Amino acid sequence: MFRLTNVGTMVANSQAQRRLATMLMEIFALVVGQVGITLILLTGAGLFVRSLFELLGTNTGLDARNVLTM
């Protein structure tokens, strides 16, 4: 037979396990979200760098030879 104190301990342990599981799920969700945002930012940065290199190779239509800049 269970004593009353053992039942109380079991209920407290069950609640603690539930809180721990909830905390772990929240942490996992935050990590997954952070990885997702990181991938999006890295993809955007790569596209930006590629666009800059393409712009550097684009002919502007101006002849910059023999031009003095200050």
C-alpha cells in the first residue's frame, strides 16, 4: 500500500517531469528557430555578395580612362 506521503511525492515528481519536458521542448523550438533564421541570413548574404560581384563586372557605358578623380 502507498502511504499518503509517497503519493504526494509521486505527484510532485510527475509535475516536475512535465515542467522539465516543457522546458526542453521550448529550448528545442528556440534552437530550431535560430538555425532556420541563420540559414536564411546566410543565404541572403551569399546572394548579396554574388550580386556585388556581378555589378563589378557590369559595363556602365562610361569610359573611365584618362579621368582625374579627387
